[in-house]
Amino acid sequence: MKAVVLAGGEGTRLKPLTYKRPKPLMPVAGRPCIDYVLRSLATSGFHEIIVTTSYLSDALIKSIGDGGDYNASILYSFEENPAGTAGAVRRVGNFIDETFVVAMGDILCDVDFKALYDFHKRRGGVGTIALTEVDDPTQYGIVGLDAKGRIAKFREKPKREEAFSNLANAGIYVLEPEVLDFIPSDQKFDFAKDLFPKLLAKGVPLHGSKIDGVWMDIGRPHDLWKASMEIVRREGKPLRRAGISSEGPVILDAAAQIEDGVTIRGPCYVGSGAVLRRGSIADNACLYEGARVEGRAVVRNSIVLEGSVVGAAAEIVDSVVSRNCIIEDGARIASSIIGDSMTIRAGSRLENATVSQPP
């Protein structure tokens, strides 16, 4: 079975985190976001996958490779001029000769694609859209179903008073090849904004199916942290080690260094080579490869990416610190984003700030 994974977006809302790393490679509890999608597809029996890419494509291709790690064959389609979500799929139409799946590579997704495929086959029609319940419909494209489970209407990011449903388009589709005939070749064309309304207007049957499993947008820095916490809740285990105060689920790499007197309050992810010094606190946090948290420092509800150092008695709250940063002693960072390779001087106070170099 075949699948197309769309991975060409810039991750605008995640900047400056995506200045040098494409959004599909943003880490979620230690794994690139797209890794969850690819593994779910392969586990569900989709072993022929084409990944469409544009922004920072070299990094994406190097990370994923030829698919050997996924027991799949992965090919790439490079978009010099982005054609929209539907347009990108049309461009790889020569790859598609059977019912296929489309998924987004920049949304955390660990679902049973085979169950969705089987639902589509039972219902017939040319397309099935995966749906997920959301708390805030104004942030998503929402879908209305009729009594038979067919799609009756769409609305992209409605005002709250216009929201007729809390069922959001999850960006996962099972489609028949003839759908490609409805996508023009000479203009930018999206699934939600253009193709599906066009199909509905022509009376072409589309169905919707609620999905089980993990589905989370990582479009904003807080979403990235929230998604990481959800994965650790599902996959982490209690940490029981003499000299360490710990509660809640933790994913701890065997090569991490945790000194006596450290406090870890899960969910927490601590990656390879990360160091937590005596008296430091990691509370609902992700600490990536080579990150170091010095004595009496606190990282709470935050992400510290690879190679960054949080100085003694510093405090990181509700924030993301990018790669290879130095947060000097006693600094306090709250509700802020720190871009790659930045230094925050000792004793600084930052709140609701974004600090980065130009891309």
C-alpha cells in the first residue's frame, strides 16, 4: 500500500526554532515529529512512501534516508515552487495507481492508518477524511457530517459563533486515484480550502471517520511542549533511583547523567548526554542531547534543545531554549523563545520575549 507524506512547510509559527531545522524534524520526546508518522504508516502496512519536501530539504532527507529504518521504501519529491497540499500530491501522480493515504509530516500522529483505510474501503466513495475532536474549533478546519457519516460541509478556522462542530480535519486522507483529476496543474491548490469544497459542490461522496490514537498539532512552541508531555505520559515510566527525588513518568536515556540531589517531576524527557547537576529541578520538561542544567537551576514546563547550558540558579519557565545556547547563572526566562546559539547574560530577566539571530 502507498502513502504520500507532505513535509514541505516552513513552520512559520515555530520561528525562530525552524530557522535551521524544518518543522517535520522538530523533536517530540526525543524523536522527530515525522518519525512518528512514518513508523505508524509502516506498522499499518504502508511500505511504499513518497515524501514531498521543499524547505531545508537536505536536512530532512539526510534524517529519514531511504526508508530502511522503517521497513519501507521512501522516495522524495522536491518542490521548488510549492503547489499547496493537493497540488503537491498531484505532482507525484505517476506514483499513484491505487487507493492511497495522505498524511502531514509536521503533525504528531500515531494512529492506525490501516483501520482508516479499511473504513474507506467499506464505505466506498472517492475519499475519507480522518477527524479528531478538538477543544478550540477556531484553530482548525472543521467538518460537519450527515446522518450517514458523509461530509456535508467544511469551514476553515471559523469564528467561535460560527463553529458548527468540534470535529477537525486531521490532515489525514484516504483517496482514490481519480481525485487527482480534480486538482489543476497550473495553480496552488489545497485539500481543505479548495479540493474538498470542489468535490462537495459536484456531489462527489466524501466520508469522515474519527481516529483513535495520538494526534496533536505542533504548530506553536507551546504545542511542541504539550505534544512531548503527552508522549512521555504514554511511554514513560517512573524513575526509581537512590539519591534522586522523582515522581511521574520519565523517559531517561541510559547515557544521561543525573547527580544525587536532583529532582525530576514527570512527565520529563532527558536525552543522551544530558546532565542534571546536584540541586537542579526538571519539572514537566524536555532536556535534549548534551543539554546541561547546573546546580539549583530550574527547568519547568519548558524545552531545552541540544547542547544548551542552563547556568546555576537560573530558571526557565514556559519557554523553549534552542540549540547551543548559554543561559548564564541566575537568569530567569519566562514565556519566551530563545533562538539557536544565543547567550543570555547572568541575572537577566526575560518575559514574553523572542531572542534570536536573523536566519
